[in-house]
Amino acid sequence: MNAKLIKTHKMLETPKTGDGRIYFHPILMMHAAALFGKTYADFMLDHQVLVQSNLKLLEMYDHDAVSVISDPCREASAFGAKVFFDGDNSPKCEKLIHSMEDVEHLQIPDVYTCERTLDRIKGVELFRERLGEPFPIIGWVEGPLAEAADLCGVSEILMNMIMEPDMVKALLQKTLVVAKNFALAQIEAGSNIIGVGDAICSQISKDMYDEFCLPLHIELFNFIHEHGAIVKLHICGNITHLLPSLKKTNLDILDIDWMVDMAEAYKEMGKDVVLCGNLDPVGVIMSGSKDDIKNKYEEIKASLPRENWIMMGGCEIPRDTPVENMKFLRTISINN
């Protein structure tokens, strides 16, 4: 195992991972809230609920990392956007940016004084207090393009990348600053891994990614490394066309959604990157039989070295996923 991979695995270790089992890092949000008897809004708005519900599931599923991931609107709220919460539904975010003038007037927020960013920082602190060292705690920030989409709207940012590229690039410079500041705050609070969610990148071409996102990802990931944490990049959807570019970013962990071939991803990313995924969270983990789960597990396990794999759904574990399916997944990854 090379030096980079050794460092990554040291930061993934828990007291239980020395038994040779496959790492297990499910994304738990709505599922955690539901099993804790709270709404998704409760989970997003109160770090106490987020932490306590995740700790309850940690006891149930015996996974190998916890995360403060909750929703994509924390930084948007800090920028001044109104965010609307509605029980168990996903939040809706007001669009702040409509023109270059709006970008120019956009102020960089202080993540320690804005309510929703501070709440996530407090979540990291509480996790570290409860779990001690060196348990893996995954902080979370919106990637630059994802945050730009939160502020502009998805359709609008995609159109403006073609029609108003200078406006988009100016906005990206501001969202990059906030991503750095928010990542650093969570590292200082106790995160040893920073998740970067930039899901919209799966919807653009490789050329557009290289022009708008690649330099910013390199800068952000280097910044995170310089401050002692490792980088986990999450881009939902089919990122097969982006893999050659993502290899240039020096990331440590890459989430792989279910529609990407794991063997192809490993071939492209190489031995320096740990791949996280990629069981279909709906078709296999939530709705599949035990045979379905085991067959997919064995398929992925055979496609890459175990030191390059963290087992996970391709994205978030759905709210109504049966507890027994999650426990079964944990069981086979320990015993096989």
C-alpha cells in the first residue's frame, strides 16, 4: 500500500476496523431522522437531533464513520438566502443571484456567526465529544458549482455557464472562499474527513468541468489537505466521463453512484484513491432481497482491491429502508 493510501486508511481507522472487515460509510439523513422519531426538518435544523439520531444508528449498524451531512442549503442560508423547511420534505432555497451585479454585491459570510453554518460546526464538536479520537467524523461543504446552483437555480446556472460564463466564474470564486472557510471551521471543530458535495457536476460535460470546476477543486482539496484532513468528493449520478479529470484533483475518497461501473472507476482512478459505493440505494439496499444485496456486494468486492473500497449506497440511504437490510449488509461485510 502506498504512502497516500496508508495515510487515508489511518484517518479511516476505528477501534473495530482492525478485524479486516470492509469499511462501511452509509449516508444517513432522512433514514436517521425517521428511526429517531423526528422529522427531516428537525434533523436539518438542530445539530443535537442530527448527532443523536446518527449515534443511535451507529449502535444499530456498526458502521465506520459518522457525518454531519444534512442538506445543501447551509451555505446558501449564510449568504442570505431564505430557506423553507416543510416536515419530511427537502428544503427549498430562495434564488439570490440573477445577474453579475448580484454577484458583485454578494458578501462573504462568517460561518461562525450564521445560524445554520454554526449549527453544523457544533454538530462536529458534539460528535467528537461523544466519540473521542480518532473516530472518523466527516464534515461537509457544498462544492463551488453546487453552491452556485443553490444561489442561482440549477437550470439558471447551467444556462449561464454558456450564456454568461464570466458571471458564473465570478460567483464560483466567492463560493470557493466559503467552502474553504466552512471546511476549515469543521476541521478545527474535529472533522478528520471533509466531504465535498458537488452533485451538479455530473450534469455537465468534461470540457465544462475542466474549465469551470477542475481548478477550483484542486485548490479546495489542496487547502483541506494543508489543514490536516482528507477529502471525500460526492457527485451523484453518472460521472464516468469525468473520471479522467477527477484523477487530477488529488482527492482521497471518491463516492461512486450505482450507475457507474466500479471496475472501470478503479481502473481510471488507480490505487491512490479509495472508492466509496456503489450499491443501488433504492433497487438493492431498500427494495432488494438478501440475495440481491449479497450478490451486488460480492460483485463490487471482486472488482477492486479491498483496501480501495468503502462500502456504501451510491447515494443516501432512503428513509424507508428496512433496518434488517442494513444490518445484513453490515454482517456480510464483516464475515466475508
